[in-house]
Amino acid sequence: MGEQLRFSNLDRQDRIQNITKQTYDLVVIGGGITGGGIALDAASRGLKVLLLEKGDFASGTSSKSTKLIHGGLRYLKQFDFWLVKEVGSERAIVHKLAPHLVLPEKMLLPLIEGGSYGKWLTSIGLKVYDILAQVTGEDKRQMLEKKQALKLEPLLPKKILNGAGYYAEYRTDDARLTIENIKTSLSFGAEALNYARVTDFLYENDKVAGVAFQDEAGGEEVFQVKSKYVVSAAGPWVDELRTINKSKKGKRLHLTKGVHVVFPKEKLPVKQSVYFDVPDGRMIFAIPRGKVTYVGTTDTNFNLDKDHVKTDLADAIYLISAVNNMFPDIHLEMDDIVSSWAGLRPLIHEEGKSASELSRKDEIFTSDTGLISIAGGKLTGYRKMAERTVNRISQKMEEDYGNKPKECATAEIPLCGSTFKKFKHVKKYMAEVKDRMQSDGFSEYDAWYLVTTYGKQTDTILENYAALRNKDPYVKLIRAEVQFSIAHEMAMNPMDFFIRRTGRLYFDIESIRLHMEPVLEEFKKAYGYGNEEIQSFREKLLSELDSHSNFSINRV
């Protein structure tokens, strides 16, 4: 693999100095999947782009989704055919761009006596889904008899099971998908900075002409950047920026909370992903992933602190009840939860509609001063959302400056970490990585984890690994990962690494308890953090572990 592009906060002061000397075509506010997608789309069309994120990349909604690239089968019930058609078609495209990161995942939809879905309606619905989403080959839906369904998933309720629908989706790591979009934009000349909070807009002739941002990692200093256009892709914070711009009128955001809980695989040993309905009419996923199975999601209105979204006991009880209700041989309890996450959906408010009824369509607003804001949408549709946004900027550039940028090409731009043409090449590479690591006692799971997290960038991590001298191979490996994240992914602290670069907080929480100290040492060595800062990181990590995994009644 070619030389890794350096993308490091070790160069932060130089980066900020350089940024403030430039005039950009576009400043993107928000380092989630929408902002990352816009940065890549715009930069690949030849625009000079800067992306600013107030926290870490993907620290908002984009690390807290159901982690599926899926067509939104449930939106057929709402007759939202346009949404199903677009995001359904996008699944195959995003899989092609990063087949190591967007993995095929067969989904089982049980048909239960008295359930929301009957056999005939499910068959028709899945057929329409196939047509709208342009599904081909083995991915086309199948209708299974009871016996076939139980063979695929023996935990289903035998007494009331009538059969199942069987169809294809894709599973991903949303935070990794975000960071790889941002990193790919760099190869087209974009700049990106995390921990850079936009505090105000610059104006010329009553039009937005740039932004002021505060360096959240380096104190109180505020910097200014000039830009022809500014896009706010700040997710749940879009309305705050519209308020600063004095343009919060007309449509507004409606935030809903979605919660997922995680169980050890032995406590919820589903053999494959199941999408089932619960008595209140919602649909719930149970998805096996590595060492765990995760379950979600909820959909409730949210009006509290957007920077501290937590899984409540009521959320956990609801999801446990849903699982126990669907799988009669499973008896989950609160103590079985090993992790969880809670995120916000920034939807467009519609009067009189409940959280679950609100449309997932995205909308673009342009203020009188020229601030462009995008809100709504789904993870799966990020690339088309970016295309629509940059098309609007492209049109403005032609009107204002007489030059129109190139057409969107992101459907053909592989994401960073991917040189794979097909998923079979990912599996071949995974087998090679396993062979390379086997002599040091690593398992098939370790090879799977590295390749589905980093893709071909695993080569760089294994080079780092070979240069280290620790006796424990697992300590060596995690140090090698941290070094990679610091040098090439702007990780600034252990939370960036454990939560958003690797997903360990959700899918391998025990590894944080095991390897917290070596990871802290790597950050101390790289950034020169003092003992007080390291202790603060340690306390923050312990607090994150507790808030994500402790659901005892004593916590209330």
C-alpha cells in the first residue's frame, strides 16, 4: 500500500496557522458523516475546502446510529417510496467504495401470529423493496417457511412463528465511515480540523464570508477564516448555528433519541441478524457483531443537553423486554448489559407527528445571508445528501463567479483504506493478515477486527507492531493502533481512540479495562501530556465505562 497521508494533531499549531492564511471556496461546519461526505464531494470537484468540527470527528450522531447501511424497510409502511428507492440504491454503491467497512448482512424478518407483518404483506413489501432498491442476484428477498426460519435462527418463538422474510442489508462502523470520508477528502486537497468550535460568522455586504472558530484543544484563542460559502452540517446543532446567523425561522429541527444496548454473545447468541416488531409497533434489530450482540433502537423525543445524551434505565428496560418477548429461551437482565450508546436524530419537525412518524428525508435551507444548512437524512444516504448540497453550491458559484465545478464523482472514489474491488478480496486479505499474525498467538477475530476497522491500512499498523518491543502481543498491537490513530487520524486523547477510531467502548469494552494504561502512556509520550492531564483522561475513561455499562438500580 502507498505512503499513508499524515493527518495529525501533533502538527496542530502549524495547521491552524496555515488555515487562517487561506481563503476557501467552502467551509463545512460539522465533522459527522454529512460534513465528511460534503468535504469529499466538494474537494473532489476541485473546490478548496476546510472542515471544522467542534469536538472529535463523528462524536455526535455519526458514532451512535444502528451502524447499518440499509434501505429503511419500515419506511414502506409510511409510503415513503422516494426515500426507500434512494437509500436502497445507495447501499451497493457505499459497499463498493469500502467493502471492508460496509459488510453484507442478511436480515431475518420473523412472521409472528398477531404480529404487524403477515406473510402476504411481507412478501409484497420485500418485493417492492427489491424493485425500488434495485436489488439483484443472491441479495433478492426470499420467503421462508417456519422450518427454514428456525434453521437460520433457532431462538425464534417456535409456537407462534409462521415463517420469515429473508433479505440483504449491510453493516458498518459509522464513525470509521466518517473518518475515512474525511481522510479521503484530504487526498483531494481538503483540510480538516477537530476540536475547532465555530463561534460566529464573518460577513461582507450582509453575506456570510467566513467563520470564527475557537481552538477547543488549545485554550480560548479565536481564529478567523475567509470563505466564499459556508455549509452547516452540524446535525443536532444546526439550529444553534442558524440562531447565531439570526436565520432560525420557518422549519426547525425535531430531535429524537435512539438507544442501543450490547450483550455478550453467550447471553444473546443469535446466529444472525433479526429485525422484529414489538407490541408498540416499533421495529427492533438484534445484530451479532464480533464478541457481542447489540439491540436497538428506541425513538423518543429529546429536549435535554445535546452534548450529554445517555441511555436511561427506561430505555434499557424497553429493549430487554423486547428481546425477551421475541426470544422465549432468552432471559436477559439489566446486569447482562455490557455496553450501550445513545444518539440523536436531527429530523425536520412536522406538526402533529410522533417521533417514529417523522420523515427521515434531508432538507437544505439557505438563509438571507447565504448560510447553507442541511438537516435530516439517514446514514445510508450521506453521499446523495452531500451531492445535493454541493450541487447547490456549484450552482451558486456559477451565478456568482461564472465558473461551475465538475459534476459529482463520489460514486467512483474508493474510500481511504480500500483497494478492494470485491468483498471476496477483503476475505482473502483477512486470511493473509490472520496468517501473518498467527505465530504471535492472535486469533481469527483479531484479523477480522483489524481488517474491518482499517482495511488495507492494517499493513501500516502491523509495521508499527513489528517495531515495538513489548512482550505481550496484545499490548504491542494496541500501541501500534494508537500510534496509527495519532499520526494519521487526528486522535488527540484516549476517548477519540477507544470510542470513535476503534468502537471498543461498544464492542470490546473489556479491552479498555485491560489496556487503558498502555494507551494512556502512548498519548503521554506523543503529546507530552502531564500527569494531571493523564489522570483526567483516566477518570474520564472510567466515567465513560460506568455510564455506558452500569444499569444497576443503585445508579438511579
